[in-house]
Amino acid sequence: MAVLATINGVLREKTYGRVVPALMAHQISTVTAVLLTGTAVWLFQSFQPIGSGREAWLIGCVWLAMTMAFEFGFWGFLVWAFYFLTTFYFCIVEPKLKLFEIPAIKFTNNVVIIGTCAF
């Protein structure tokens, strides 16, 4: 699947991505990704057919479990918790505290943003 995703991205960047707007290029890329993935699944299934509905459900549940393990593994849960905490701070707490209006904090924040290219 990673190879197909790479092929899809290279196809977008080297061909139609240069002549259509970015949004349309991403939309076309999404359609081609679905087609490539569907083709790959169809080819894999033709080599090793799914024997029954129960086996299909089992494959789907294992795929879901692996996806969830990937999303929440690799410290993903902590990253999402940090995003939530940061959003909460800047939407609820910061408008009341106004810490980022203090010149030293504002300067330090700007240096960090520019230094890490986080803009």
C-alpha cells in the first residue's frame, strides 16, 4: 500500500498536479488512490480468495485493529492529547490570561515558531 501511495503522489506531482489547481489535484489523487487500492485488493483477493462472509468479517476486524494500533501506537494518543490540551489552552485559557501579549513571551514564541519552521 505504501508503494501505491508513493506512485499516486508521484503521478500527481509529475503530471496533472502541474496543470490543475491544488484542490482539484488532491481530489483527482483521492480518486486514483481509491482505484489503486481497490485494484490491489482485487488482485490480492484473486490470488487468495476470501472463503466466506465470516472470513471477510475477520479480515475487516483485523484490518481495523491494525489501523487503530497504528493510529494510537507510536505515542499517537499522547500527540492527540497534546493537541487537545493546546487547543483548550489557546481557546479557553489564553484569552483570559493574555500571557502571549507579554513582550518577552511573544518574542520567545516568535523565535521558536520561526526557528522550527512551525508557521
